[in-house]
Amino acid sequence: MVTVTKNHSTKTLSELAQGKNNKYEMLYYPIHGVVTGLRAMFVMSGADYTFTHPEDWTVQKPTTPFGTMPVLYETTETGETLELAELSVLEYYIGQKYDWVGDNLWENNLVKMYVSSSQAVIDKLVTTVIRAPKENFDQMLEIYKTKILPEWVEYHERALKNNGSNGHYVGDKTPAIMAVYDTLEKDPKYAAWKASEQWKVYDQGNKALAGI
Ligand SMILES: N[C@@H](CCC(=O)N[C@@H](CS)C(=O)NCC(=O)O)C(=O)O
């Protein structure tokens, strides 16, 4: 288990977080789950990262900020370890570090707005479908597929159209689903990862979870 550095001021932690040779460990189940995008960001970034998995989640859970994954552990050259949780925050954090967010205050908050909305649709999947009592699973999945998800798609399509249908939500730099997808598929780092054993394990885990 990772030992997180305590008792540093936030100013010091902020300086440490900017270390160029920091190493990342991202803790999550050995499936794609909700971290498909975040893992892709690490793969594309060229950062020094490892994807780790809980050995015994019941033991590890209370040691994390909110008892949920993903959790990011970032270790500096001098051995301090910083801890950050919540998917959308981690996406934005890595996005900031590798220049995948906006160019100004307003753009950055628009980016957060779209990320937050996408995060909410993922949270609803986890809370209303995956955690549904077995006897309600099919009904909740149906509601998710026919109401919750289509509504998200409709609003996000509108946002993409309003930005000129250029594949981006904000301006012409910040990522959007198809732009990311196309870029990802062509990126050699991503292609190598997608062909790796690790990716296959995550894929099988996903399919097992979905009962495919
Ligand atoms: N609000 C959290 C929710 C994450 C979440 O629901 N994670 C699930 C896996 S997809 C989890 O950690 N489940 C284990 C548990 O709740 O004990 C986030 O945005 O990161």
C-alpha cells in the first residue's frame, strides 16, 4: 500500500506536483470501467505511470480519500507521495499538466462543465444500474439505456454542433469524443497499449462485469 506524505503545506504540495520527473500510480479495478479516458490520457502523455489494482479493496478502501477509485498517487524524485481522487478531477489534473484543457479562465470552466456532465452520466450508471438490487437490474439498465444516456447524448451533440461540429466541445483544441477517438486510434503509444496483455485483461474484466 502507498504511504502518502502528510503535513506539507498546500504551497509545497503544489510545487512538488509540478516536478518534471514525478511518477504516477493510478489505482483502479483491473477493468476499463470508468477510467478508459483517464488511462488513455496517461498512455498518450508519455508520463512515467503504472496502473495498479487493489489487492484487497476492503482493506484499502478506508485508506483512500472517499472509499472509491480511481485514486492517483504521484511520487516525486525526492520521495514524497501526493494523493488525489475523483475521476473528473484526475482527468482535469492530467489534462492541465499535458495541455489538454482550455486557454483561458472561461474555456477551462467550459471544459469542466462538459467533463462534469459526462461524469454525472457515469455516476448514474454506477449508482442506479451497477449497484441496483439484482431483481431491479434489468429495469434500471433499460431506464439508463432509453432515458438517461440518450438525454446526455442529445445535449452533448447539441453542444458539439454549437461549437461548429469540429469534433471539439470548446474552441478547436480541447478534446471531444470523436476527435479523441480518431487521434487515439492513430497514436502509436495508444496502439501499443491496446495490443498489450494489460489492455486485454481490462477488456476481459469489463466483459465479465457486463456478463458478455
Ligand atoms: N465519485 C467517484 C465515484 C467513483 C466510483 O464510483 N468508483 C467505483 C468503481 S467505478 C468504486 O470505487 N467502487 C468501489 C466502492 O465503492 O467500494 C469518482 O468520481 O471517482
